[in-house]
Amino acid sequence: MVDKQIGNNKDDELIEDATELLKTGVFKNDLNLRKTITMFQRRFRIGWHRGFNLANVLHDRGLLVNPIVDEEISEELSK
């Protein structure tokens, strides 16, 4: 249970950091999904699945607004 809480805290921090970088314009909001995930992977040193989950959370919160990413996330989730 404690490991899950630590994981959730790390994810919350990751989401906060990514949100701040999107708002300040450090992260580009006009890339396709693969490039967006690669950007997250390089910045935060995370794997593909965690990068996808981060993109999905930011998309759900309305912070990652991009029609290309919207479509690609939907395709990826439908697999």
C-alpha cells in the first residue's frame, strides 16, 4: 500500500511538472503523440507506457489540446 502511495505521489509530481512546462511553453503542444511521448520520456526519464499515461491524463484535463494527439490517443486506447 505504501509503494502505491509513493507511486501516486511521484505521478502527481510528474503531472504537475508537465502541466507547468505546457503552460510556460517549454513543451510544444503541436506534436503528434509519438513525439509528445518522446518529449516526456527525455524530460522526465520515464518509459513509453508512463509517457503515454501522462499524455492521456494531460489530454483528459484539457491541458494537452491537439487534434492529432486526440485521434492517436483514441486509436491507442481502442487497441
